[in-house]
Amino acid sequence: MEMHDIFKSFKTRTAQLGDYRVEDMLLSPRHWKKCKLSVNLNWTATKFIKGNSSSVPKNKKGVYSFVVKPGVANHVDVAYLLYVGKVEKQSFRDRYQQYLGHFKQGEKSRWFHVATFLNKWQEYLWFYWAPIQKTHSIGPAETKLISSFLPPMNHSYKGTVKKEVKLALNR
């Protein structure tokens, strides 16, 4: 029996990507329970498209994430968190526009792994942001979110979480 790829293939500088799997997805209730933030986060979302740039705040800083939402059968609670980041020295809008640039550059982007996920899931990608007033609280909030959610497109984990992720993924 012959196997066929059901996904449209496209070439990149490293490989033929006809495969849309996220092999490094980890779910850890133990890590979720440990997440104690010193700030309350109020998230806002917009579909990640060029036309929505103006809806993203140009004068706020904090943490953000990228989430894939398939929207199949109007099931509102199916979503996959891919990436968590922070903005401390720029605004959410500036960062959003940088991601639009990575999307446009595709395989020529210096952040190839980011450009890859932006292009793979472009029709289903949402940008979430949560403002944080005190700049010194932004970095710790991002670290705790990454350590709790273990997003598959983040490549840096800290402390014991880094060791646990390496073990879980046999790296």
C-alpha cells in the first residue's frame, strides 16, 4: 500500500515541508499548576493578518502569544498555543509588524522557525496580547508562561524545565 501526503508541499532551504505535524507538543498539568504570576493578565486577540495591525496597541508592552484556531464545526474551545513572547522595549504593534515582515520574508527570514509557523498556519493564526504596566514584571511573566505551557515553537526554556523538555523529547 502506498502512502500519500494529504498536504500541499512547499520547499524551504532545509527540507520539503509537506508535513504539518507539530512533533514537540508537550502538555504538562504539573507545569500548569506551578504557574503563579505576580500580575493578572487580560488577553485580547486578533486574527494574524496585515489588515488587523491597527487593532494592536501601539503604546503598550507586555506578553503575547500565537495560537492556531482551526474553527472546525464552530468548536470555539479547540486551539493550540504555539509561541509565547514579550515586548519590553517596543509596542505590541511594532512587534506584530515585525512578525508580518517575517511572514513575508518566508525562508529568507533570519527567524526561520518563526517564519515557518507563520506560513504553515497563516489562515488559522491568532495573535494574543496581555499588557503589563510594570516593565520589570514582563520578563518573569514570559518565563513562567513558557515554563508552564511549553509552547512548541519556543526554543528556549530555563532552569529545570529545560532539562525536563530535553528528556521528554529525547534531545
